[in-house]
Amino acid sequence: MLERGLAASQQREGTPGQVVRNSAQALLRLGFAAGSLAYWAQLPLAYAEPPAEASPEPLGYERYRTPLPDSGAYWHTFGSLALGKGLRFNNPYRLSTPLGKTPESVSSTATYYDLGLGAVRGAPEGLAHGAVLHLSIAAQGIPQEVLSLSYIGLLRVGKGRGMLFGRAGIPVVVQPDLGGGLEAAFGGAFMISAGIGVQSEVVGSLFYGAGTLDRSVTTIPMLCAELGLFIDYEVLP
């Protein structure tokens, strides 16, 4: 009886070798299932696009200017050399350059050279205030010189590579006859290198001239455009 009971028990539980094989097969199935689960879980991450990296600025982008610390106001000096020409909206002296059919029509001014020298003070990234001196010399016709002193406001744009400026002042006619007036201008500059750029400016002026047979005092409105070089020099803090 005992031997038959042991034999029946061995048939139900299997031999020791069968138990080991069954356990190994169960472990293999479990490992395969775990590996499949991990593979399918990581598959979306493998095909996901990597986060876009911020494109670095071009090499040498900051070459045109010296990086400035976050400090207070500093001095910024500059100069300009430009060539200009304009329109005269009142022709009391009947000059020989009218653009219309009558002497009283709009006339063109002589081409002139313009030299500028100025300085402003302000924060590196804000609006700077200062003064600028301009000397305009006629390049053709009768000798003419105009000297003007103006207030100027200068603002850096485009991380400092561009500049916008506006000015207002009093021009004094030195030659041929002493006179004066009012002047306002707006322009901009684009820096090519650390100290040199190109600039353009539109200048509106109102001059008071000598009298004629018709009027005791003449007023001469003018609108001029200039194009030239901008020379930049910064006094770093």
C-alpha cells in the first residue's frame, strides 16, 4: 500500500527532473513576457523627435561690438561723413535750378558734403542723450557753409548692430551770407564692423534769409537726404 501511494504521489508531482524543467520553462516565459513589455513600452520614445535645440548665433555675430556689462550709463562717441542733396520749396532768389516751369517752383540744392561729430551718454540697451555738431559744405556752385549744433537721441536696435537717431537744433549759415534757422533730422546706421557702418539721414530745415523786393524777410523750407559712413567709438565703463 505504501509503495503504491508513493508511486501515485510521484506520478502527480513528477520526477525531480521534470520539476526543474517546468520551473525553467516558466522562468523563460516570464522573461520573454517582461522583455516584450519593455520593448513595446520604449518603442514610442525611440521614434519621438528629439527636442529642438536653439540655433546658435552665427559665428562672429558679436564681432561688431564689445559686450557690455549690465552697468549704468557710459559715453558713446561717433562721427559721420556723408554726401547729401535736397529740395528747396521756396525760391525767392530765382536760382538757376528750378524743377518746374517757372522760377518760383521747387528747386534743387547744390550737392554738399556733411561732417558730423557727436557724443551721447546712456545705458547700453536704452536711449542715450547727447549733442552733435554738423558742418555742411557745398560741393558745387557758389561757396556755402552751414554749421549746426543739435540735441541728439540715439537708440541701439538689433542687439546693437543697428542704431536709430533723431536730432533737433539750430543751423547757422556761415557763407555766403550770415543767417540762421531751425533743423530736425531722423536717420539710422547699420554697423558693418566694430567701428564702421553705413548711415542714412533725412533732414528738414527752415532758413530765414535776406529780404527781397517783395518781402523784408524770406523763409526757405528745405528737405535733404544724406548717405554716408558712420564711425563709432565707445568709452567702456
